[in-house]
Amino acid sequence: MSSLVEVRGIVRREVLDRVVQRLEAAVPRITVTRIHALGTGVHADPANINLEEGAYRDMAMVQCICAGERSTMVTDLIVQAARTGRPGDGIVSVHPVQHVTKIRTGESGLAALP
């Protein structure tokens, strides 16, 4: 059985459509979440500074689960679609997935993904 991984890309919101279009052709399901990036190296928009959160940048996180051997290809798609060359383009990370079960059918592993 092939190993499963979750690929997460944190990208600029202005490139999100391009990233999603590239991923839709390569993976069966994608999750997109709006996030606030905080911390060292985050180039915050001056309008995004408040007392509760500090300085943050509106970003998006795209996530998908795929076979481990496809993770490099998925990572490359995200990087190519999201790169602007400016600081704050984001990051891509890959995480092991122990198990996946499709709720509706009970299928598990790779069979649960398409």
C-alpha cells in the first residue's frame, strides 16, 4: 500500500486562483482556508495591524491528501503557481497521514480519495 501524505501550501491570496487551477488537474480534492500569517518574516499589510493579533498578512492555505510518491509533483505545482519573487510568497509543507476514511462509503486509504 502506498503511503499517504497531506500537502499544505500557504500562499498569497492574489495567486490562489492560479494555484487552485493547477491543483484541480492533478489531485481529486482540495481544501482552501483563509488564514492570517503572523510572525518573523511576515510582511504585513499596514491595514492589517490590530491589538489582538498584532501584524498579520491575509493568506490562503491549500491542502490536499495524495499518495506519497506524488507529493513532489504537487509541491512543484504549488510553488510554480504561487511564486511572485517577492518576500512573503509562502511555504509548502508535506505531512504523513496515518489513515483516511471516506465517511459516506467507509472506503479507506487511496480508495477514499477519488
